[in-house]
Amino acid sequence: MSTTLKYTEVLAKSGNDSEALKAALLERHPDLGLLVALELCTKVATGAMAWG
């Protein structure tokens, strides 16, 4: 079994909380960079913000 979590699994474990999702992604990828994009992406993915 792969130890890499898919994005959808991380999203599900975050409980649809954008801050929890952001923290989980940063924990797994501390050198991710472009934090403003991560902030936007996690809000859209959890439904906290509409896209478009």
C-alpha cells in the first residue's frame, strides 16, 4: 500500500475545514511555496469560497 495520501483523502480527513486542509498539506509538503495559492485552493476545495 502506498504511503502517499491522495489529495481527496487529505480533504476528507480535514472535515471540509480549509485551515485544517492547508495545515495538513503544509505538514506533508513544508517547502510547497506559493502560500497565497494554497490559501485560495483550500478555501475553494472545501466550499468556503466560490470559484469564478
